[in-house]
Amino acid sequence: MPNLQTIRNLKDGKNQCIVTYGTSLTDGAAWVEDLNAQLAEHYPGLATVINSAKAAMWSQWGMDNLSEKVLAHKPDMVFIEFAINDAYLPYETTLEQCRSRLEAMIDSILEINPWCDIVLMTMNPPVGGSLDVRPIFNDYYDVYRSVAKERQLSLIDHFAAWHSILNEDPDQFHRWVPDSIHPIAEGSLAVTAKGVQHLLFNGN
């Protein structure tokens, strides 16, 4: 696991701002509440978590709102996930656009803070009707995997954990993702929050 500058700063008693940015899988999600709680427990009074995600949005919205929703906060760490909705057919977002917008957001964040920890994330797989309108969603997740590798950024591949549950215990998956795309709080805490905790607190 990477040695995150944000965690080093928190350990040194420095205040840090963490922004989460993405879709409905982040907006109002239990994993963000858990992130806030975990940081408050480990580093009381030092970490501010701002959830700037918005349901039903994708990378074009991410670009258009980056200044207000992210850059204005001068973040020390930013979590980004828009791939699930870039894959949404009605938005007509190509893989190339997914990549170029993601890279542009990364560049803009690093321009104001070259030491910002940027964490890219894949999320849970859509199923049923949500999959029908996102038939190649994992190709968009691959964009995030590729950009993270090329730019040596942190990646939390939540898809791997969720996909394992879908394969090994589909009934559990469907209990946790009853509407075919949005994990309920129990699932978000059991899977997505665990991935975030592993990045922040294992090896840092």
C-alpha cells in the first residue's frame, strides 16, 4: 500500500481536507460517512471530509464543477469515481472522453496542490436493468485502472470485492444491491468502506 502524504500529515498533527467526488455511489453513501468516522477516531479534530459527489452525474459534470466542488476546498486528498456513469449509454461518453476528462481533473487538482493524494476508484458492478444500459462498464473501470497505473496514483478496485460476492454468493449481493446498482448502507460498509479503510490504515 502507498505511503500517503495525507496520512503522514495527520500523524504529524496537521489539518487535512479530504474530498470525495463522483456519482450516487458516493453521494450520500455510507462509505463516506464511515471514512469521516474512521478519520475522526484515528486523528480527532484534524480531518475534514467533504462529499462533493452528485447522483446521476458523470465526468462531464465532474469537469464542469471541479472548481467549485473540489478545487475551492484546496484538498489534500481526493477520491474520484465517475466511470459507472460514463458507461451509461444515454450519456454517450466514449472511453477516450472518460480518460481525457479524468486526466484533466487530475491535472487541475495537482496544479493547485502537487502533493495531493488522488485516489481513483472502481465501484460495484451494475446488474439487471442497470447493466443493460451500461453493457461495457468494466471497460470504463479499466480506464481508471490504467490511469492509476500510468500515473502511479492510488487505486481502490472495489469491483474485485463486489464481483467476488456476486459470483460466490449472489443472494448476498442482491440483498446488498437490491435496486441493481446502489448498495444499501450495510453493503457499502461491508465492502466499499473496507476497501477505503485498507488503503488509509494498512501500511500507512
